[in-house]
Amino acid sequence: MREQIERDIDDADHDGFLVLLPDGTPVGAAALAEQNMSDGTATVRLIVDSDHRGRGYGRAALDALADLAFGELPLHRLEALPHTGNAPALTVLARAGFTHEGVRRSACLHRGRRYDIAMLSLLRPEWAALERPRSWDL
């Protein structure tokens, strides 16, 4: 996680945030990456430490990223591209309102193994229709 944060720190098309516990302990990182303001698109990236998964931190981070993208920035579409074997990521993205669009076959090489990449998205009108508190209301 530290390596990913350090790699992205100087990227102007990347707004990255730490996922923190109430006491300030970092348990993950979330980002809007590859932002294209003229097209209104960005890619969502999320990583949560395996010891802290399943506690709602990933969902809260995704909700905050979507609120930033659609409530503060002029974005229209968020994309997420987890590999198809990443069940926790696919679950949290679906719960946050992302729609599965398709699969890019054998598009990822991770630790010496090839994976298919799932393509998911959330559009501004879909975000607007979600019945949940917005980050600025919490």
C-alpha cells in the first residue's frame, strides 16, 4: 500500500486519500485516478488492508469518492477495474451502486498469473438516485 501511495503522490490526474480508522490509524487508500475533465471520467482505486476488510471502510471510501466526483467535481462517469477473482472488490463496488459492464479477458498480470479484468461503472444520474446520506451531510 505504501509503494502505491508513493508512486501516485506526484500524479496531477490523481486525487488520493488515506482510509483512516476513527483514531487516525490508516487501513487503506482510495483514489480518483486518470481523471479526464473534458470527458468527465475517472477511475476509482481502492485498497483496504486485509485485516480490516468487511467492516464497511471500503464502502465508506467509495461513497466519499463518488460524492467528491459528482458533488464537487464535474465528472459524469466513474470506472472501476478489479480483476474478476477479487470477490471482495466486486462485492463492495456492487453495494456502492456500480454496474458490471463487461470483462477484459486476460488483461492483467498479477504476481505471475493472468487475470480477467471486470469493468464496472457508476454514472452521475445513478449516483443522484442512490438513497444514502452524502458525505457532506455526515
